[in-house]
Amino acid sequence: MKYTQLGRTGLKVSRLVLGTMNFGPQTDEADSHAIMDAALDAGINFFDTANVYGWAENKGRTESIIGNWFAKGGDRRDKVVLATKVYGNMGADGEAWPNHDKLSAVNIRRAVDASLKRLQTDYIDLYQFHHIDRSTPFEEIWQAIDVLVQQGKILYVGSSNFPGYKIAQANEIAARRGGTIGLVSEQCLYNLAERRAEMEVIPAAQEYGLGVIPWSPLHGGLLGGVIKKQAEGGRRASGRAADTLADPAARAQIQAYEDLLEKHGIEPGEAALAWLLTRPGVTGPIVGPRTAEQLQSAIRAVELELSQEVLASLDEIFPGPGPSPEAFAW
């Protein structure tokens, strides 16, 4: 496994991030524990979750699965850089009682303590804001975070799904207040098929020293060889991938992608991850394996070196927006 610093921090993390969103809803606890053991054995030390994972009436279930894994001992907790998130409504019925969601100081305090209990740990390495909160000023958010850092409950703070201007606003206010390092990472939707983050989010992250953590690196399975798998009688596309393939032009684009990689003898899913690892500012993509086999495929991507020919061809198939602001200005 290869490692890098998380943004401008001294924290060293693996270039793959183990996403745990499937733990509970799609992968049972025993298999989830086996995947985490395999990830740790492979050198992956960066695990990502969120308080809402488990979904619906099972919100918090994923954190509990991870907590039970930590409780097995064997230095599991000490070896893991643990990231979780706050913002979502934790009410099982979908209705949040006032102040039981978003980023008010009272909810941040409540949510941290609840996550710590489920995770069976006394600190969170990276606490991430799952979304912007248009109702809460950053002065209040940072005051709450400063207290938690002083209490030793969290060490670093990151954002998720933030636009570029909110990254700038958050860190400028943090700098004016003093005493806080501000955001150190941004977790955003970013992959070959969805490159809008290159317009503003990634430039802002680089300017302020945030590590970029792409989620959905295979774009809901679209970049994992979906057309070939369908032709071979494998799992049919669903969700975002199915919607995209319903468009003839988009389907032709994905077909060109799969044809290119077949020509070079490269697995599509591994190529999509390897491409992200070449992108400026990217710490590592989040991989969310449902099985041990999917984890091993992701691990192989770290060692995959894409040739300049392949990289150029990928840019032709999936052209990015271009540099900002030239992409939308003279």
C-alpha cells in the first residue's frame, strides 16, 4: 500500500479509503469485519463512515458494526484513521426533532457523543460535515469544534459535498478566529464521468491545503465494466448507472471507455481508481466493497500505472471542464 499526507496535515493515510456505507444494508456484520481485517492486512489505514449509514430505521448501524470490530482488539483502533460525519437527520421515522440534525453547536455535540458510543472509541480522527448548513454560521460551528478538539474527542475536521466558496469561507473564518486549523479535507463526488469538481471545488481545496477524497469513484458502477457484465449475464445496472445507460450518447461513451481498456488489457474499475490517483490534490478515493473480491480489485489499482496514451485517451472520452476560470471565461 502507498501512503500520503492528508492535505496540509502531518497525518499519513493510505491512498485508498475504505468506505463502509454497505456495512449493514448490503454486507452483514461478519462479512464486514472480514473486509475490514483484509483491508488492514493490505495496509489500508483510512476508514470512512457516517452517523446516518445503515439508513432508515437502522441509522447508526454501520458505526456500531465498526465499533464491534474495534472491540475485538488487536490494535485495530490504533491502526485506523477513523473518519465519520455529522449533519443528517438521525430520527428513525425521518422526522428530526428540532436541533437533532445539521450543524448547530448543540447537534454537533450530541452527534459526536452518539458516534463515539456506537464506534466504541474515545476519539474520532477526522470529523466531517456531511453537507453545508445554510442556517448555522461558521463562527458557531468552529466554536463547537474547538471545544471538542480541546476535549480530545476529535482531532481533525473535514467537509463533504461543499462548494468551493464554502471551503474558502469556512477556512477564512477559521483563520480569523485563530486557534483552529480549519478544514483539512473535502469529500466530493469526483470520477471520470463526473468531473465538475475540477471547476471550483478541487482548486479551492488545493488553495487551502485540503486533501480531496473522491466518493463514488466508479460512478455507481458505471465505470466498472457495466456493459460487458450485462452482456455476460452479470448484475444489471441500477440507480445512476442505469439512468446514464438509458441515454444512447452516454452509453456510447461508456462503450468507448470499455473498448479502450479491453484493448490495453486493463480492468475498467481498476482503471477508474488508478486515474483518480493521478489527479492533482487527490488523497485517495473511497472504495465501498461489498465483498472481499471487490476489495482486492481496488487494492490492485494502487499499483496500476496508466500510460500517457491511456490517460490521453481517457481525457478524450471523458473531457474535463478545463482550468478555472478559463473554462467559463475568456
